[in-house]
Amino acid sequence: MKRRLHKKYLILILAYSGLLLLIPYVLDYRDKSAQNARHGLQQQPRCPDLENTVALLWDHNGYKVNGSEATEHVANRSQARIHIYLHATWRTGSSFLGELFNQHPDVFYLYEPMWHIWQALYPGDAGSLQGAVRDMMNALYRCDFSVLKLYAGSQNITTSFIFGWKMNKVICSEPLCDAHKRHDIGLVKEDQCAKCQKRDIRELERECKKYPVMVIKGVRVLDLSTLVPLMKDPAVNLQIVQLFRDPRAVHNSRLKSKQALVKESIQVLRSKKQNDKYKRLLVPSSKVNRAESYVSSAMELICDNWLSDMLLVMNAPPWVRRNYLRIRYEDLVLHPMEELQRLYRFSNLSTSTALEKFALNMTHGHGYSSDRPFLISSRDAKEAIYAWRERLNVEQIGQVEAYCSEVMRQLGYQKNSVDKTT
């Protein structure tokens, strides 16, 4: 009996002690609430919605979300060298977009350097690789290519280690090689560049520092939030060109190239947390092979990331929007002259008749694509844009439109009618 009484008293004492400890916090909270009310402020919600969360990315280190003012060093950033990232996803036409910069004689261009990270760390999920991707970009924009050694398995790397080196005009032109003339406009002949002497990576670093504009094209940055630190860094002052394409056309092109996209699709899907809500609207029936299932499922995440990017830019300060350019693949290939001028103007580059002619010829070729889907070649722009209407069935089109509806609305893509003849 006494033991039971002692137990009750002990519980009462503990409860009373806890109450005493809580009183100061309650009073402090009430005082702060009253003070905020007097200054016309509202308490930050404990679980802010997505828009507020995105806005908080910019409300940091002196960058005000409403853009009314920014820190002095932002306004006075040096324009001596321009760094641009072509932000895209697989099968959006990003290789063609990148080639427009590769052709310009004032641009040092790198094609998919972050490919090395994904290959070396496979099967690491895409989300966990984002920090490494950003660190590599930070080094490359400073012409420090030693970062590539981390993924080469060797300390002695040459220009031949660079992904896509046989198409790179800097690597294949003088003084590194005489296979191509830097100021000649036209695709690099890979078979000729393959004969070039392999140069030490430090020679490429020296060439990198000579160019006023450096452009990196990539598809391995999942969303723009990864690049916020580089956009804020005055030493990098990163500018973004983001390429979008009709999700139905992207889905069709991904299915066409599914075998080449399986590994990347798995890595993208692995970045989705197990407890996240995952609709799997785009998973095909059990009759199709596993490769098609992976590639189709990853399309959902692509639309999710696109929507996040749009929201991020929408809530960004004015200086960010000035350093960001959105472009649609359809506009690029249907109006290449106008879009080329817009791209170069954003990049502080001059255009020329030869460059305009190159862009025009690349969009007025024959056929939708070659047997090598990642090969840069002249295409029929209209066929490339509308091929999905003939290649996707009604169910597939409906699935993409259902899940990517908000992205399509934001980008101005009209939903397809049931009658495919319209």
C-alpha cells in the first residue's frame, strides 16, 4: 500500500516539475507573438508549404526574396568571365542546344562532364550524387580539371578522358590539335579528332582560362536547388539556360532509346524515398520488359522536378531571373534564328551569318532521328516535334498528360484530343 502511495506522489511531483519548466517557454512564446503582432509580422508556420520552402532558399546571406535589394557584392559582380549551365534532362534536345555553344569561337564548352560521377559511383541514387555534381561544376568553372581524377582511377589523365572529347572543338582545334579550325563552323569529324595526340589535362586547363565564356551542358542535376550555391557565389556567378520539351515527346523519345537509359533511370528512381507518395501512373502493363518500366516510371520524377524548378524561379529575386533563361525545344527548332539570337544575347556572345546558317541547317534535315539516338545530326524539326502523336498510343498519352498536366499548362502545351487526326 505504501509503495503504491509513493508511486502516486512521485508521478505528481514529476508532473508538477514539468509544468514549472514549461511556464517560462509559454510566457516567452506569448511575448514574442505579441511583439510580432505589434510590428505587423506573422509567425512562420511550423510546416511551411512548398512555395515558402522554396522562397527560403533565396532569403539567405542577404538575398531578399522580393528582390527589393541585394547585398552590394551581388550588384557589383565581375562580368570578366561568364559561366553558363545548360540545365536539361534526357531526350529534350540538349545535345543540339549545347552544340550551338560548342560552335561559337568564344566559348569553352564541356559536354556532360558529370557523366563520370554517375559511372564511377553507380548504382548510387541520383539524389545522393547531387553534392558531388555541384562540387565538380564548381571546380570546372574555375578551370580546375583535377577533380576528374577522383573518378578516373588514375592521377594521370589526358584530354581523351573527357566525355565527348571527339566532338569538342577546343580539344580538336589548335593549339591542342589540328583536326579542326576553331573559327570554322560545322560539326567536328570524330574520326579525324580521334587521331589527335592525347594532351595532358593541364594543357586543357590553360586553354580553358583563355575563353570569356564557359558553358557546361548536363542532364544530371535533378533540380535547380542544387545550383543555388553556385548562383550565389560571386566568383562563379552562374547563369542558367533551362531547356524544356513537351513531356509527351520526351516520353516517346525515352521509350525509343530505353536500352541506353536504363542505368540512369534506375539511379533517378532510387532517389525517390520509399515513404514518398508515388503514383506510378506511367508504369506500363506487365507485358512490357523491365527496361521500359524503369524508363517510363522515371518520367514522373522528371515532371516533378520541372515543376519544382518553375516554382524556384517564380519565388527568386530579380537578379536570379535576370541570370536565368527558359527555352522550349519546339521554339528552338521551329524558330532557330530568333532563338539563337536570344541565347547569344543572354550569354553576351555575338552571332554571325555562319552560325545562323548552321542552326538553320541542323533543323531542316531529313527524318526524326538516326539509329544512334545520342548522335548530333541534322533533323527534320517538325517530325521531331510531333512524332509522339504517331508513336504513343492513347493510353500512354493520357498517362503523361494526367501526371504532367501542371507542367504542360505552365509551358503552354495543349492536351491532345482523343482524335489523333487533329
